[in-house]
Amino acid sequence: KGSLLTLRTEEAGTVIVTSTLQPVAGMTVPIPVRPEKIRISSEAASTDLANALRGEIIDVNYLGDLSAYQVRLPSGAVIRVTAANLVRSGTGFFQPGQRVSLSFSPDACIVLDR
């Protein structure tokens, strides 16, 4: 399955991933995370997940049973996050300009070996 690796990124800072890759110092690898694997919250990032980021909602798309959020990180990078719409009204939805916490597990990351 792989081991835990701590990788430094320009966009998101330090990220902990599960991978079979044996990285070399200075190596560049993409680390995609599926949008539905990222937990979004208006509270502090979840402490039960290894990776925690802060950002600002810049766009929201309501897609029936889920919402897709574009979140800008302090680095300027934009991450797409999807979350199930658990309530019918507009309460509970995040709005553009709102600061949010993002968190995800190491297993949610896919380290691609170019």
C-alpha cells in the first residue's frame, strides 16, 4: 500500500501522503487530491486528518445534490472541493469571500510518478 511521506509543496506547504514512490531531494511530482476527498469547514481544520489548509472561497457551483467550491490558498493556488448538500435551504452553504479550512487524509493523495 505504501508508506507515509512528508512532501513540501509550493502551493500547499507541507503535505503528508501515502505512496510507494521513493522520492529524491528536489524531485517534482504532481499530488492530485480528488475534490470529494477534501473536508471543508468554517471551523478549524479537522485534527483527525493529517493535512490541513486554510483558504478563501472564490466561486461556488450548486450541482443539485452537491456543491463545488473553488478555494484560493494563501499561495494563490486554487483547489476544487465538492461537498454533499445535506440541507435544502441556503443555510449551511459556503459563500464567496468566506474563509474556510480544508483537511484530507494521506490516503486521499495520489502521488504521480512522471
